[in-house]
Amino acid sequence: MVTIFAVHGKIELFLPASQSLKERRRIVHSVKSRLQNNFNISIVDSSEDNVWQRATLGFAIVSSNFSGLQETLEAIDRHLGNNPDFELIELKYGYFPSISETLSP
């Protein structure tokens, strides 16, 4: 039997050094790239364009292992909390119901 676990969430960041939309985009692009490369997650910038010092990111993670999913979320939280370019305001997430399916040969 194959079981799939998924989580979706929102990351809110404060970017104190950002003084322009261009600077915010540079920081957000860097954050997105690091999260994608380090944790293999899907992530999108859903920030408002007229706010330079805040960023909102949406993300999703899929795994066949629930404990691995939890470990990834904890690692993301640690990673976001240890960065001089921004402050983590909020990390919220929720789990989708797991999907189980028996595969036939």
C-alpha cells in the first residue's frame, strides 16, 4: 500500500533592510531558492507588491513518510530562524488528509 502525506503553509517574513521592491524581490528570490534546493519544496511568493519590508510565501510539501514530513517542517523553521536578512514573523501550516492506495501488479 502507498500512502501519501501532504502539507501546505504560509511563511511571513519581515525584511528590515529592504528599501525598495527590487531589494525585497532579491531577498525573497534567495529565500525561495534556498528552501527549494535544501528541502525540495514547492514555494511561491504571494506578497503584495506595494509592501517592501514584508514578504508572504506559500508552500507545499509531499512525502510518503509522515515523520520525514515533520522533520522537514522543523528544519525549515530552524533555517528561517537563523538568517540575518530577515525575521520570521510566522510559519503556519496544515496537513491535507493522507491518501492511501493499494497498487496492483
